Amino acid sequence: MRNKVQSPLLVYILKWVSLSIIVGILAGTASAFFLVSLDWVTKLRESNLWIIAFLPLGGLIIGLAYHYWGTDVVKGNNQLLEEFHSPKQVIPLKMAPMVLFGTLITHLFGGSAGREGTAVQMGAAISDQFSRIFKLEQKDRQILIIIGISAGFASVFGTPIAGAIFALEVLILKKYRYDAILPSLLAALIADYTCTAWNVSHTQYSITFVPEMSTENILWAALAGMIFGLAAMLFSKTTHFCTDIFKKINYAPVRPFIGGIFIATIIWITGGYKYIGLGIPIIESAFKTDLNSYDFLLKLLFTSFTIGAGFKGGEVTPLFFIGAALGNALVWFIPLPLALLAGMGLAAIFAGASNTPIASTILGIELFGMESMYFIGIACVFSYLFSGGTGIYTSQIKGGFKHLIYDWLKSKRLGD
């Protein structure tokens, strides 16, 4: 009897350990190539700022590419969520090279976007091919999508635990696939190790001082979290608004072309070069010195417009910028250390915008250390609660409501 019970368990473990290792290696390698390429195009743009004048052309190229060859992968991250919940077809492998190409073009010519979406889409597109090869059932295919998301997220940020939890948490609000925990974690660890083995490094942040926990500090952290949540809601709603505006243009390839004209013109007039691309230097500065109080808002607007126009990339690193810059600004009336507020904002706005408070808390711990854990956690939870019934992923399924205030939101998907 005991052997009969152990045999299926052993088969299950061997199957998912093998698939997780393979997907982790492939996704980690893809992320390494992506990060090296992204660093190269970023340096090229920064050394030749005149290239931003070609942003409209870059947008047109992206638009035409997706219009003629990528209509079945144009939804990006939302397509991964939709395939998880309502399977229609294996995610086309071409999603990986197309989003890679689109993201590099976006960053080369000066769009404001991130990298998480690219890595996650590449990881999921790669992992889902194994469902075709091994003819897996729907439940197993769902786990494959989870480990692809996990591997992509973990390797692009160097946060394997956060990547594993993010892949579980982002799919259905307040519900988890516990049978996917082992594969998700293993794929994340392998992908992160593989990316590092290719000599790809990740940005390091430091919070040098964390005050003691006290009733007063808890209240200040909660207040900061509320503000971060409202900012997360503003980002989500602004991005969706920009997307809806551009959808009024019937011919899709023209949308990023027109968006590129607008963005390039604003950059040329204002000299706002620090608000384009990833914005890593500004994120790093947010932990050390005072920034302009409006930096977070301008990055929010540039990113929402870039993504809304149809450029490719992700929202997460811009959210890091927005959160860190807003946290930096809050130091003027919230009596917590500058670096701590920046770190809280970085993690918390991501929590509110993606509806993943647990993954975001763990991400903060992996980036900043255990010392800041309680402050990060409080900020992430309150940001999640105060970010409203919206988010950056419109195909996210609601497994439950954040709290009673949102019980009136009866739609199945955030985008409904």
C-alpha cells in the first residue's frame, strides 16, 4: 500500500523537477541574452541622444511587426493569464523573439518601459512548448505556464523567491495553486542561477538604517502604504486610459508611431531624458539623495503613454522608479529614513499595481535584506488594499475581494 502511494508521488516529483530544470535553464539563458542586449541598446542611446528622434520610426516598426506577424501574441502578459484560465492554443513560440525585438527597439529609441513583461513572456512561451511535446493535460499545462512566468521574473530581477510567489499570486487574486509551488520555486532558482552563470549582474540596493518598530512607525508605514496604493491605482488607470485613447486609431501600426512623435517631442522640449528607458540611475539615486518631488509623476506619465501607445517592455521597473521616487518625496513629511521610504515605495507600488502583496514583500526582502521586512510588508499590504479594484493586468482573475469596500466589484476580470 505504501509503495502504491509513493510511486505516483515519485513520478510527479521527477516529472516536475526535470521540466523545471529544463525551463529554468532555457528561460535563464533567454533573460541573460535579453539583459545584455538591453544594456547595450541603453548605452547606445545614452551616448547618442539624437537617436530619440527616430522613436516614431521605431514605434511604426513595432506596430507593423505585430500587425502582420504577431496578432496572436500582441496581448502580452494578459495573454498568459488568459491561456492559464481559458486555454485555446499553445502560446506561440514566436512571442519570445517578438517581445524581445519590440522591447529592444523601444529602449533603443527612448520609450519609457521596463523588462519584466519581456522576460515573463519569453519564459512562458518557452515553457508552454513542452505541453505540446508531452501532450500534457490542462492542469499540467497551467503549471508549465506558472514555471515559465516564475523563471522569467526571477532571472530578470535576481529575486528567485519573489519570482516563484509572483507566478502563483498574479494568476488569481487570493487563490494559489499549491501543487505548483515546488516546480515554480525550482524553476525560479535554476533560472536565476543560470542567468548569473552567464556573468549577468543585477542592480544592488542598500537600506543602511532601519528604525525600531513602534506604534508610531507602524502608523507612518501604513500611511505611506496608502499613498503608494493610490499612486499604483493612478498608474493603472492612466495606462488603461492611454490604451483606450490609442485604440480609437483603427490602424494599429500607427498608434506607436503617433505616440513616438509625442514622446520624442516632449523629451526634446523638456530635456526629460531621465524619464525614459528603465531609469535605473534615478532609482539608485532615490536611496541616497533628494529627488525632485515631481519625478515620480513624470515617470508615471511617460510610461503610461509609452505602454498605452503600443510600445513593448514591461511596467515593473518603471513602477520601481515611481515608487522609489515617491518614497523619496515622502521623506519631507513622513519621519522615516530616506532609503527605507524609497525601498518601501519600490516594493509597495508594485504590490498595488500588480495585486501581488506577498510576492512584493518578498521581493523587497530579497533586494534590501531582512532588516526592513516589517516596514516593507506593511507598506505592501496597505498599498494593495488602497489600490482599488484595478491593476496593470486586466486579465487577472478575482479569487476574492480585497475587503468589503470592493464587494460591489462583481466582475470576473479586472478589465471588465
